[in-house]
Amino acid sequence: MRGFYIGRFQPYHDGHHRMVEEIVSEVDELVLGIGSAGHSHSTHNPFTAGERVMMVTKALAEFDLTTYAVPIEDLDRNAVWASHVRSMSPTFDVAYSNNPLVIQLFEEAGVEVRQSPMFNREVLEGSELRERMIEGGEWRHLVPDPVVGVIEEIDGIERIQRVSETDANDV
């Protein structure tokens, strides 16, 4: 069985990783949809789709699971979003999400959706991690080690700090 899990992964963090840990017990293959793929270099979306593909690919290497990372560009028409996702992705049997809109759109399209408990959501949230990066705070312990490596390789901290100077209201 092939599952689908979408997120912006800005960055991919331990909350996402715990969700994947839950999913791997239920599927043979997993498609990770890299949401908002066309957005980067802003406080809200600092990393490119390619950088996020690197993050999830390296972080998921520890699992004995075939994975596919698929960039999904935003489509500002919710009524056709699920078919857009399906057109960009390998076929899948079940979707995983805790996002109410994603759940609604997939269910309306006839896709089974499974939810997972949120893990330490008050800290493991992209906006919290990005804020820590901007302020020079501790963030490395909140993401898988391979993600730290990707962020360091691309000078991600310097980037998010620099773009936050111009779009500080966009965290």
C-alpha cells in the first residue's frame, strides 16, 4: 500500500518525522508532497523545493521504506486541489494529514484520510523553528540530524536571517 503525506516542510522537523514513524507501520511506500513548492526565500518559506526534497530524502533514509518526494505547487482553487495533487504524484491509497482543509479536500475527492497525534506541537511547529533560526536560538535538537546538515550546507540560517530583515511580518 502506498501512502501520501503533504507538508511545506519549512523545515522538515521532528514532528513530521514522528508522523512518518507512525505512517511507516501502515504502508509499503510513502509519497511526501512538498507543498508550496514554488515559494522560497521568505521568512514563511525560506527553503526551496529542492532543498526540502533533500531534507526529507536524507531524513527518511533511516526507514526501510521506498519514498518519493514530489514538489506540489500551490493551486489557488481548493475545489480542484486534490486532483492537482493526484496529477503530480504517484498513485496512492491513503493520505495522511492533520490539516482540516487538506482532510476536507481529500475526503470530498473520495480519498481515505488518516490522522495521527500531534507531537509536542507547541515547539514542533515550523513557525517556531523559523523564529528560533532568525533569533539565533536553539533549533538543531528539533530536527533530524540530516536536516541540520542540509540547512548548514545551504547556509539556511544566514538566508532566513537576511530575508527576515525585509519581511519580518511573514513568519
